[in-house]
Amino acid sequence: MTEERFTVEGSEVVEKIKELIHEGNVRRVRLIHKGRPLIDIPLTVGVPVAAATVLAAPVLAALAAIAALVTECTIEVERVEGTTRDQGGS
């Protein structure tokens, strides 16, 4: 398992997380603000992208509400090794 971190503006949080979900090899996403975790989202690897997007809709709504309150935050991503990223559409 590998980890990555992205620092984004609050207004970019939802779009970045949607992008990560579409990549398909993300196992967990954490939203961190000032060193403190705000939300921890486990994702199921192997779920089709369309289903993952529908299942994540309530979580994305919660993220949008959180993102409206922060100016900058870090997205920490755990990726599953050995799977390929979905390169279509990006």
C-alpha cells in the first residue's frame, strides 16, 4: 500500500476526491486540516466507478460542507499496489 498527500484549497476538495475515486485504486481518503483529521473515508477496491460515485454521493455532500469551512487542507490517499489506474477520461 502506498500513501500520497495533496494540499488543495477548500473549493477544490470535492473535485479532487471525485478524481481520485475515478482512478479506481484508492483504498482510503482522509481529509486533514491543520494536522487534524476531519473525515476518513474507506473506499472499496473493485467496485465499478459508476457504482462508487453513486455510493459516495452522501460523502461528497458532507465533504462539500466541510470544504466550505476551510481555506486549505490536505488530502491523504492510500492506494492499493498492483492495480492499474483508470486512464480513460483524464
